[in-house]
Amino acid sequence: MMKIDIIKGKEIGKYNNEYSILESYEKNLISKVEALIRINLMSNRSFRDINQYPIFPWIINNNKTYIYNNKPEYIKINELLNISNLRPLDKPMGTLTENRFTSYEKIYNISKEEFIETHGEMKIDFTKECCLELNKLNIEIEEMPIYYGSHYSNPIHVCHYLIRLFPYTISAKLIHDNRFDISDRLFINFDKSYFSASNTKTDLRELIPEIYFQPELFRNINHLNLGNLQVVKKEDSTYQILKNIYNTNEIRVEDVLLPNWSNNNPEKFICLMREIFERPEIKINNWIDLIFGYAQRGDEALNRKNIFSPYCYEGFIDLTKYNDDERICYIKFFDLGINPNQI
């Protein structure tokens, strides 16, 4: 059934009620960014719900931060489009770094063997049929073989990116007991955020749409007191760059450090991100399959190592089976992140 956009009063899946999203994009009636936003809306993602916020991909892996005390090596846009500078969009974030994925795969294989020993051979691919069967068998969550215990989109990630803008500033504080998170963990360096998302075992975050069109999120325009950096190692790159900017050893967290190819300028960064995203070299169809399409569940999800916690899948938890107290416990698991509705 086609989802209806209650704001505009017309079908999200069509442009002017005539063409599909794909047809509209191919006819240059809408940009790639608008097409992906429409796909998010079709999948029940909403800018009004940080639990199910729209998702956009990382596309560039060369995000080296501008060094102020050295002459930067500027990268031309055609060089950025070199395959070595692009994130593979046919792979989940968890598989981008070989060392990290090896640890994921080891845990998955061990848990799969233990599951088979206890419950026999069963394909855990989190299709709706699989979810129903798992619920009938009352199998413990911890027993199910999965690759990733975290998720690519959740309220913490959304507020992490949008912490400098209201009302997300308030949400960011509420998540951390009415105060900001430790300053070193805030969104302060775009390069370090990508490094964390592609290398750290507990971080699989993708981006949000605003990264591609809202430069204000990179500036502390509301003069928030986000604290001082507390790095122990003074050779830390973020510390050294900020020290050169502010000419002091006590570094306050203010604006986000951006890649050298943007000259640390939010407007230029947004323009280049949009330009690169719209280029034909950036093929997001495989990424759409992973997040919204046929590779989200089933055999293709297993083939692409795209299996997350059972709580992330629509249809796995039937909250009507639990009383109010138990239901609250299960709702807390939504903070892990929820997969979009499969389309």
C-alpha cells in the first residue's frame, strides 16, 4: 500500500502523482537527495521522530582534517571521486574494515554453532516468517546468531550530529541525564566520526540528511557550553588542530572540524557533499537495498553480513503480549535502533 504524506497531502512514492521516485529521478525531476528522502518517508522514517529518523550514507572515506600549521594538500573533486576515496556502498558499515569485521564474524560463527547445538538447524534471517517462528519457540535473544549488537541509526546518533541545534540540544541532554555527554565524545571532528563508525566495534552509525544541506549543524551558533577537550594524549590530532585555531592549551568545544577538501568551511563542505552525492559515480542503489530493500532481511542479508539485533526488526516483538511494566523494558530496546520498514 502506498504511504501518504500527510504534510503535503499527496503520495510520497510519486512525483506530481504521475511518476515513481525512480522515474522522477531518471527524468531529472528530483535530485538524488530528494529521492532518498522520499524513500525514507515511504519507509516510515520521520524528521519528527529521533527513534526512526531518516538515514543517509557516508560516501567519502578520505575526510582528513585540515591542519592549520601546515599547508594543506587540497583535493580536487575529481580526485575525491577516485574509487580509493569512496566508501563502498554495497557493504554495511560493519564490513568496511577487515580487522573489525573479522571479530564480528568470529562471534557470529561461535553463536551460530551454539544455537544449532541447542535448537537444531534453523536459518536466522529475520524475515517476518522467521520472527514469528522465533517468537513461538520462545528462544532467548542472547542465543540468536547476529553480526552486530549496535545499529546504524538511533536517537543517540541523531542527537550526536544535531547537538548544536534546538530542539535536539535538549534531547541530547535528556539522553545523558540532563547534561551534555563527555566533551571528547561530542561531534567535533568529521574525520574522527567516520573513523569511529568504520573501525570502532560498537559504532556503526550512518549519516543523517542534514549533513548534505544544513551547514548550521557544524557551527555552535547558539553558543552552547559544550565543555573543554579532556584528551590525555596531547598529540591527539583534534587537540593539536584546535590548539592552533584558538592558540591556547585549554580547548573549548565549539564548531565541527571538517575535511581539508572543504577548507573547514561548512558551506563549502555542504556544496561539495551535494555535488559529489549527485554525481553518477555515486551509485546508492546497493545501499538502498541494504537499508530499505531486499538485502535488509532474508538470504541476501545473510550473504551481505547485514544481520542486527532481533530488537531492530519490525515484527519481532509483539508488545500486546506484555503488561505495562514489561512493555517499558522492551520499549527501551528501541534505543538500540530500528530498521526502516522494508519497501
